[in-house]
Amino acid sequence: MHKLLDGQVALVTGGGRGVGRVIGEALAAAGARVALAARSGDELAAVVGAVEAGGGVARGWTLDVTDLGAVTGVAGEVEAALGPVTLLVNNAGTAQEPGPLWEADPDGWWRDLEVHVRGAFNCCRAVLPGMVARRRGRVVNIGSMVGARDEPYVSAYACAKAAYFRLTGTLAAETAGHGVTVLCVSPGLVRTRMVEESLLGAAGRRWRPQIAAIPAEEYTPARRVGDLLVRVAAGDADPLSGRFLHAEDDLDELLADADRVVSEDLLALRLRERADG
């Protein structure tokens, strides 16, 4: 039976658990061949096994996305094993340093930035030449509203996610004439292990107790971001390249209003200028 994403190859970083796993499984269920990259081989094996048990195609690669040589090597292996990458999902991220910046461990603070920003750069650098040459491809940076607000006590994570807004916009502008779509997508507040460790652990409860107080029913179901990524991979969101999408959005409503979104420069991180100039 034909599936929506037949013929597509997706590379999902941070694919061993949490949001990355949900995205990988959703893409595979829709027919994509999925390459999952993460630091934990055991977790990758579990996801690959689950995908294969459901009739999908997946392979796992242990990878530190901050290592450009390793990323380049894995990108080549993915293409040899599964085919050219048509969708890159930059999902790998850490949030190790909740609390005031002046109390943060410098190495941990910078590690959060490196995993997000250096990792996304490395992965884009590895797959974009092929996408540009084939004039076909999509890049999704998994972002967060935290990157658009002045949220205290998560400075490293907020700076990293703010960088994703700018990376999405500039990269979309650079690739606009090459058949490549770039989007920033927020999954919302999903109950993942990273959330449990960084926001619901001792440090998170100390500095951001309002997050710990959110009831379980108000968390975003992870399947929503999986469903959205399937539609992105299928090309539905291409008219919104360079923009920010949220798993809670109604994509059809946004697409119906896409001309206004683009003409008024909405769903993007911008400096609000004074009316008097």
C-alpha cells in the first residue's frame, strides 16, 4: 500500500527517546526510511526495533552532533544505507543548567549551546549540499517558545532556542532558490525525560516551580509533533518556509492565511520598532 512518505529519507537527531523518538516513529509509519542518531546505542536499538516491528524501516547511528567529522561520516553512511536525506530534523538538545547564569557551570552552560547550535550547524553542513544539488529537501529545527521570551533561569536553553529562530530564517533565505524548505517547530511542553530531569528535578523545582505545578493533562501529547512533522515532510508547510510552527497550531488555518503571514512577516522572531522610528 502506498504511504504518504514513500521514497523519503529522514535523519532525526536526538532520536533515541522523547520527542525525537516520536518523530522518528511517526515518519516511519508514514513510509519514510528513517535514520536515527543519538548518543545512546541501547535507546536507538529499542526505537529501531519498535519501528521494524511495526513494518517500518529505520537504522540507528550513535553520534555526538558536536563532532563535525562524525556527523559528516554518518551522513554518508545514511545515504549509502537508506538513500539521500530528504528531511533533516535537528532535535538533539540538552538543558543542563537551570538557575541563575552567575551560578552556572561554564562548561555545562556552553555544552547546551554547542549541542543545539553547533550540532544543528554540523548536520545542516553535512546534508545541505546534497539537498541543494537535488533541489529538494526540508530542514526542521526543533525550537521552543522559550527562545522568544525573557524566561529566567534557563539562559543557556533560551539562547540556544533563540538561535534556532535566526538559523531558520537566514537558512530559509539562503536556500529559497534551491528547492529547500526550512522551518522551526515547537513540540510544546511534552513530558520527556529531559523535562523530568531539567524542569521537574530538584534544580528545576527550585528555580521554576510553576512548571512543576502544571497538571499532566495540560502537557502537549507527543503524537501532535509527530503528526505535524509528517505533514511537513510531505510538503504541506512549504509555503511557510522560514517561519515558526507550534504543535498546537492548526496547520490548515495557517496555510489558508499563508500569504498574510509572509507579507506581514509573522511567525518569526523580529525586533519591534518604535512607531515614531
